[in-house]
Amino acid sequence: MEEVAIRQMLEDKGFIDEPVSPQVNLVEEIQRLKREKNAVILGHFYITPELQDISDFLGDSLALARKAQETDADVIVFLGVHFMAETAKILNPDKKVIIPDLKAGCSLAESAPKEAFAKFKAEHPDHKVISYINCTADIKTLSDVIVTSSNAKKIVDSFPEDAKLIFAPDKNLGNYLNSQTGRDMVLWDGACMVHEKYSLERILELMDENPDAEFIAHPECEKPVLMVAKYVGSTTALLNYVQQHEAKKFIVATESGILHQMQKACPDKVFIPAPSIDSTCGCNDCTYMKLNTVQKLYLALKHERPEINLDADTIEKAKAPILRMLELS
């Protein structure tokens, strides 16, 4: 396929839409292309189980940022969403970073447009900016330090008690951190559509139906949901928790992709996805994460597109707060 045609497809759809013969063993071809191109596949816990099993390294945002910093691969394929691939590019400006679908965005990252956030920051000129990694490269350039849900409390605690702080873009995580640290950080009004849609009423009903189950939740959930959780933690922390505790049944309030790893780690335990307000399937999925597919991964590796590109100034300004996070972690 000619380069011009590929570019046009990417512009129109955000991914390469090319017919693939059913005789092609996609997994075998992905492995072959990966070897030929010295590529590494980094996957987030929220992608589909089949993609999790293909990934060379699977982790949460903090672990993936570390792995992206350490890799010696020539090509980084990111199975996640756009801001994660951007972070990999910021840490590896000389490497090619590709993502199977450019439209795999993030509702939380999109809730903080650069111009609006810059104005918000200007209204608080004496505040340091702590930004959750779930933000665009543009917001990272306006930040003093980046955090993930795994290290957020530690990094917030590293600031003097009287420091004036802005936390963005997730108000739910910010509220949770304020409650855990005794801070009064100024919060940007953003949220994740997956973690905001949990139904407290349906969760309480599910807890009544399963009195032997522990309810655990990600701190991006709203405060009423967190208040009834037995344990609140990052994606990796939740995975570790179910492995270390004796309970045999868990109700889990985060993107349902993590249940695949929980079940693999604890085949003798039962994991129930917490229900959302409008869910008919009893789970809560990130539609952006699920834009990643095995066929898109194959075509992305084959053509080394769609590629993440950032200008040098953005990379330089966004890299500093990410490196500070990695140092503090």
C-alpha cells in the first residue's frame, strides 16, 4: 500500500483500515514483526485480555512510564490511550512511538483543554501545579510535577505543609488526596467517565447480595463510592491487594480489564465488576481502551503507523515534571 494512501486512511479514521486475510495468524505475525523491527509492546491493564497476553510488559501508568524510560527498543508500540503514548514519546524523543488507533483518547485528559487550564493557572500565580499523568502533553508543559495514583500521596506529601498547590485534572483523585493528606489543594474540575459512572445504589445492592465479598475501588471514583470501599488504591495496588488478602470474593470498582490479571493471579477467587449507572452488562469499560484490537496492532506494526509526534519544545517542557515524578518515586 502506498504511503499517500496510508496517510489518508489515518487522517480519515485514526487507524489503518486495510483488509487482512483470515489465513494470517495475527499473533504470530505480530511476534515476527516485533523481532524484525526491534519493537516492544507496552500494554495497560485496561486493554482486552487477548492484548494483555500479547504485551511484552503490562502495567499501570507509573510502571509503563518507567518501562518506556528504560527500553532499548527502536519502536515502542503502546496499547493504551493517547496520553500514555505521548508520555512514552516525551521520554524517548528519538524513538518511534506508535499507537494502534489515534482516536484512543481519554475523557479525563480531554477535560482539561490547554487554554482554559493556562487561564486557571494564571488565576493562582503563587501555586505549584501537580498534574495527574492522565493529561495531555500540553498540560504536562504547564505542570511542576506529574503523579500517578500509585505515587500521588507520596509526591503531594513531599511539598511543604504550607505550599499552595493546584491538582489537575481529576477532581475525584484530588478530593481523595486532600482527605488523605490534610491539604486544601485547588482542584481542576475534571473526571474520568468510567470511574464517575458507578452507581452507589447498585454497588450497595451487590454488597448485600454478596456479604462475603470485599469492595475495593480506584481513587478516581467519586467520594460516596470510596467511602464504602474496604480498600482504595491504584490499579497495581488493587491487583496486589487481592493477591495478599484472604478474602475469596471481591467487588472491583475500576475498569474491568484489570479483572483478567486478577483472575490469572488468583484463579481460586471470584471477581465481580462494580456496576455503573447505565450498564446493562454489569461492568464498566473504557470505550477508548477498547479501540485497541489485535488486527489494529498488527497493521500498526506492519506500517509503523499511526505515529505519535510532538514538537521539541513540548517534549522539553513536558519531560521535566515527568522526570521529577520518576525521581520522587
